[in-house]
Amino acid sequence: MSKADKLLHGVSKINRRKFLKYSSIATGSGILAACTNGGKSPSVNTTFRPRNTGQLDKVTFSLHWVAEAEYGGFYQAVATGIYRDHGLDVTIKPGGPRGNYTLLLMGGSVDLIMGHSGDAIGALKDGVPMITIASIFQRDPQVLIAHPGTGNDSLEKLKGKPILVGSGGEATYWPFLKAKYGFTDDQKRPYNFDVQPFLQDKNIIQQGLLTAEPFEIKKKGGFDPTVLLLADYGYNAYSFTIETTKKLVEVNADLVQRFVDASIKGWYSYLQDPVPGNNLIKKDNPNMSDEQISFTLEKLKENGIVTGGDAQQLGIGAMTQERWQSFYDNLVKTGVFDNSINYQEAFTLQFVNKGVDYYKS
């Protein structure tokens, strides 16, 4: 039996076809081999030590991109010892555009990953036993970017025009744009996380993050692009969420709670004094500049990405039943899912919503 087959054989609760769906991006990348744990069947780590034993629980948390300020609170919690104060020895594992993080999580290679509410409901539909435990971003930073002076200054005006869309967008924001604004699939062009095609053609629109691509375009193109934040147009997804396996929540809720609490406290600390977290980000990613970090932090703060919405009262990481239902209802209306999914199984409010004072204490 090959290593890949052993991995597939070892994952209970997910049938082979569905697991292959989530591992397809990893073909040829070495991720399958990494998840095989030396050829042994992967399993959820259920041997974490109880708190207050004098030893730290080792936890691996996978990002979905390279180290940058969008993950600042997690790096801050490492740099300032907040995780250690909660009995945790946390390793942050940077990602990239070809990573399949659901595969890493379900294969037992990592304990928690970053996600998105759309992906979470999709995974639930496919029988993948993972669950969302917190949402760091209250407003999704997804944007569409256009050249200034072309008249492309609202979503309504982008109908029928060529748009560079990444593969992930097809399952998240693109169905929303089709349903609400009449976009069609023949508008899509592949986006490979390179702004050069956009810079070379004034008629092209591209996807991006509020905190990233506009900065890169200004730096390389010498102009401020037109930036349309989808959250301003009714796109209400939870983004930069924390996800883990349902098994870990069942067998070690204490560890999950400590990780969530420490991460949220790390975010409050980072927004107040980001220097420790930034130093660690630049250590993990030497290409990250102070200028880019400052731009990202500015956009996070001025748009209420982390501290807006329900986080104003319930604290960073907040989620609500009403918000999840609204997002799911929108997905049903756009035809992404039918109404047979019990979307409430995609998340739990058990670990969040303790109030701002709790997390700042």
C-alpha cells in the first residue's frame, strides 16, 4: 500500500472520494507524504497534557499564507509569551497558494488551521469532520481592484468585464457576485497571485485583499487603484477563522479554549503595540517590509476588520448564530448549496463571545 493510500485508509469519517477532493491541490507538492506520519495512519492528537502540570502542550497552527500582519495577533501571542502563559507551546506554520490545509488538518499534521465560513460549510456538506471555533476577521477583506479613471468604481459597473479570479474565489465570493450583481462565469480569468497582468491592462479587474494587493499595485505601478471592499456590498462571510477537528473539540476542549483565549489576547496586544509580533513576522518572512506591515495595520483598523461588528461587544473572535444563518441563507439563494445542510454543525460558539473586558484582563 502506498503512503497516499495509507493516509486515505487512516482517515475515518471521510470517504475516499471526498478526501481525494480535498487533497487534489496537494498532488506533487509533498503534502501527502508529510501527512503520512512516517507511513502510519494519521490520527488526532489526544495526548495533550492537562493544564498546570508544569509542562506545555505542543500545538501546531497552520496559516494559509506566508507570515504577514494579517496574522499579527498569533505571532504576538508567541513573541510576548501569551501562549506560554496559557500552557501552550505553539508552532505557527506559514502557508502558500498551493497548500491544502484541510488535508493537513485531517491528516493529523497540524492541530488547527485558518479558514473561511464558506469553506467550513462546504466541508460539512462533504462530510469532513472539522469545525470553526472563532473568527478573527469580522469583515472579509476580499476586494476587487480596478484601474482609476476607467469608470469601474462600483460592483454594478463590473458586470460583463474581465476579472482575474483565484480558484478559492469560485467557492466563496464569486457565487455572491453572480447572484447579486449578475456576474457571469465568462468574465473570469485565472488569477495567479501576480499583479503584472493587471498593471499591463487597464481593462482588467482583479481580486485581492484590502490589506495586500492595493499596496503592491501602488508600489509597482505608481498609482492608487480603485478598491471595492465586498463587505461594503453585502458580502457577510466570516474570514480568517480558526478551525480544528471535531474530535479535538470533543476530547480536549480545555486545550482548544486556551488556544482561542490566548490568540484573541494576542490580537488585542498586537493592535496596541505590534512591535514584538512584527519582529517575529519578519523573522519568518524576511521579505516582509515595515512599510507593508504599516499599510496592513492601517487598513485593518480603519475598516474594522478585526474589532468591528460583533467584536465591539463580544470581543475579537466573535461569532453569532444569526450571522452564520444569514451567510448560509445567502449561499442557498445563490445556488451554492441546497437547504438540506445543517449549517450549525460547521461552527461552535463554545469558545468565543466572552466580552471585551474578559480578553483585555
